[in-house]
Amino acid sequence: MATLQRFNCFLHDLAQGKHNLATDDIRIALSNTAPDLAADTGFADITEISAGNGYVAGGFALPGQTLTQVTNQTRLSGADTAGVVAASGGNIGPFQYVIVYNNTEAGKALIQTADLGSPITVTDGTSRDLNLQSTNDALLTIG
């Protein structure tokens, strides 16, 4: 499973109303450059992989986006397909970092990243499940 880490700016941005995790367009993008959790705040700070072969610039929307409250936690989840990358017409990657960000917010505020441990290339005609959900089936848990 990927190691999930929040960007340092996320909780501050949340408190300032930059995110509505229930309705905003939450996106998943791919990078092969380690993000700086302390300094990066918007998607413009991220070095994204090249678009093509099934991967589009800006990444893809979190499918089946839901926000739930469980005891004293709020959880952002997606459908089981939330981390599937499929290559067609050529390879996608390599990439090692998955970036979760808010595409609705003006600065495209960063939320969290997942380090996959080593670079991955999805070869033509295959797909890869990034397995971004944590043990409680949430992409992001606050609380």
C-alpha cells in the first residue's frame, strides 16, 4: 500500500474554507518528482508526468467521491476504481508519486500525496490499481 502524507498547507486551507470535500472536484495526478510537503501549496508547484496514452494533464477526478463522518473522524473516500490507471496506445510513466488536489479551488490547493515506494510504468494495454485507500477505506481521514 502507498504511504499517504498530507501537505502541510492542507489543514490551514481547510480552516480557511478553501475546500468543500463533499462537492469540490478532487483530482488525482501523477508525478515522478517528490513533492515538498512543507513548501508546495498548489498544483502549479507539482511536476506532473506528460499527458498521453490514457493519462490526461491534470489527472483524473476521484470517482464516487463521498464524505462521511465516523465517530470523531471525517473521511473522504472514492469508488474502488479511485486509483486505477490504464494505458492505451503507449506507456504511462514512470511515476512514483500520486498527488491529490482540489481542482475547484482557484489555486488548485494540494491535499495529500502518496509515495508508491519506487517508480512505476503502466505498459500499453495494461492497468494498475494504485491502492490509495487506507485501512479504513478512506482516501483521507481528518480527526
